[in-house]
Amino acid sequence: MPQVTPRFSVLSEDFSADPYRHFAQLRERAPVHYEPVIDSYFLSRHEDVKRVLTDHEAFTTETLQVRAEPVMRGPVLAQMTGAEHTAKRGIVVRAFTGQALQDQVRAIHANAEEIMAPFLARGRMDLVNDFGKPFAVNVTLDVLGLDRRDARRVAAWHSGVAEFITSLDLTPERRRHCLECAEQLEAYLLPVIEDRRHHPGEDLISKLCTAEFDGIAMSNRDVTALIINVLAAATEPADKTLGLLFKHLIDHPGQLAEVREDPELLTAAIAETLRYTPPVQLIPRQAEEDTVFAGATVPAGATVFCVIGAANRDPAAFHAPDAFDIHRPDLGTARSFTAAAQHLSFGSGLHQCVGAAFARAEIETVAAMLLPRLDRVRFSPGFRYREAGLYTRGPVSLSLDFTPVR
Ligand code: HEM
């Protein structure tokens, strides 16, 4: 089995223009693809990716020490293991599930209403830039308990943090810029953390400040890292998923009509969007021992990237994987936002996304608000669809025309 296909590179412009065109070749001809420039392995088969994400002894999150910690200003959830991981993950999970989730749906509704209102009357909206991005940032600020008037500043710092985590080859200048963003974000958060320690409210920052681990409150560094962790993890994939959902539905008018007719189908449409075009395309791990996949060895110490988009389109896991089909029987919609999900868009195993239920509620709520208001929705004249990103990937913009709402 060839380990490297000559001339093929996941770092090429050709690949980043449309990775989906290359996934079959990657799975079939180079399931263990080595990228010498960044000294990393890329695994693309569903079975292999699942194994990497769930074998926590052989594949650890050590790599995040260099990939994330410098901009998170401390260790993130995904780096932790054992009792510490269970306890701190539990605090975050409680803020995003159960009654807390019900309360947040109201905030999601109010945020969405406010941001979409001016565009509805115009009959044109860029779903990504006019709506999705500000919406996802505002919702996350609300959950954290940060002032929405700071949204612009926080979004700018957040984009530096995200660039650091998701770039495979950062220049020294960009690296400096990203670290500056992280430092400014940290400086902004510290007085807020101090304040919540003395005057806690119902928000996630207050819960992090008042929670104890082994009888000891978390340090400012721990709380800062978890806040930046949630900020980075929650915003980007949510706005990308919303844009991708509408792109696929407009491309498949029959399925769009069905979802309009029966909004219950939205859950399946969102799950299928996540499978078909996962917004988080790469998940990194470090191999702790030599491991053989498809006849090729990944050596101990190597950085491994799970190629989620390719795994989700593996014919060994899904029938006709390159078709967008909200009725596909092999997806298991009900399981798609749980640990038993068949697609790998939320990861798998110990570090599977803590925000899956929240993301579902968030996207379902806004999509259900948008669909009846976007009558005769279509791409704006002259609009050219483009996606960007290797690590996280989504539409650059999505300019939509529809009947103006009076
Ligand atoms: C459609 C939306 C989302 C997608 C596709 C997504 C995807 C992912 C993936 C792939 C991971 C696993 C990373 C790994 O294994 O290293 C992850 C972890 C995580 N996600 Fe999400 N996410 C989404 C929304 C959210 C939201 C709304 C939150 C808000 C809390 C969130 C918070 C987190 C956190 C804190 C982790 C780390 C969990 C841990 O390591 O224990 N995500 N997410």
C-alpha cells in the first residue's frame, strides 16, 4: 500500500480549493498520507479515524500543548485526562444542557431576531457575514456572561486565536499577531473573572469561578483557558454549519420543500449537513506508540490528523456517501448529536464535543425562524459560492435573495 502519493499534497492550492474531490483518492490510495513539510500523518478512513479518536492510550492530545495552549493561555479541556477532565468537562456540560439549555434557547431567539431584522426588509442577506458570524459570537457572549457591546473586540481577538489553532503553516508575523490577540483577550478577561469571583451570576464564567476541583477553586489561568476554549470551540463551527445547511438545501430544492413542509425534518437536515460537510475538518492527535493502519506504520511521537470530511464520506460507513440525503437510513438522526453518532463531525470518545446538544438547539432554532421568512430563497444574481479553510471549513459568504418581509 503506497504511503505517499507523489505530487499529491493536502497543503496544495488544488486540495484546499475542493478537498472533497480528493477524499476518495486519499482513502483508497493513501489512507496513511505523510506530509513531509509539516511532518504529520493524515488518516482518512472512517474505521481508522474512529480508532484514533477512541484509543486514548495510543493517541493522546499532547499535540495541543503547542497547537492550542499558547493562545488559550493555559491548558484546554481536550488536553486534560482522568478525574480533572471529567470534573471540568462536567462544569461546561452543565452550562450547555438540561435547564440551562432551555434558558439559552430564549437568548438564541432574541439574538437571532435582532440581527436578522434589518435584512429581512431588504430581501437580501449574506447569511454568513450579515447574520451567522455576529449571531454565533453574540450567543456565545451571552452564555459566558460577557458584555455584547464588546462583541467586535472579542470577535477580532477570537479570530487571531482561531487562526493560530487552525493554521498548519503560520508565518512568524502571523504567529506574533495571533499571540498578541490572545494576550489582549486574556487582559480583557482577567478583571471580569475577578469580578465574578466576588459577584457570581448565572453565567458560565461565574460557574467556572465558583466551581471547585478537589476542594480547590480554579486559578485565573484555568478559568481563562476554559473561557477561550469555549469561545473558540462554540462560535466558528456554528456559523459555518448554518451557512452550509442553507447552501445544501438551496442546491436540493426538493429537500428544501420537504423541510419547509415539515420543520421536524430540520434535525435530519442539520445532521446530514454535518456528515456531508463537517465544519471541523481536522482533529489532531499524537501517536504514543508505533501503530499500523492499512499496512503502513505511524511511528510513536508522530502528529496525526484525522480527516473528518473524508471519514464521513467513506463508502464503508455510509451508502452513496457523496449524496446529500436528509432521509439516509444509515445516519441515525436521533444519535447524530450524541456519543453514539455514526458521523465523526463532533469527534468521538472522551473528547467528543461538549456543545453538540447546544449546537443542535442553536441551529435548529435559527433555521426554523429563517425558513418561513426566506420566501423564494435563492442565491443572489452573480453570487459565486466559495469555501475556505483546511482545518475548519465553510462558506466565505452566502448571499441570498428572497421576498422582502414587510
Ligand atoms: C456544529 C457545531 C460544532 C461542531 C461541528 C463541533 C465540533 C467539535 C469537535 C470535532 C470536537 C472534538 C475535538 C477533539 O476531539 O479534539 C469538539 C470539542 C469541543 N467542543 Fe465542539 N463543535 C460544535 C459546537 C460547539 C459548541 C456550541 C460548543 C459550546 C460549548 C462547543 C464546545 C466544545 C468543547 C469545549 C470541546 C472540547 C471537549 C473536550 O475536550 O472534552 N462545540 N467540538
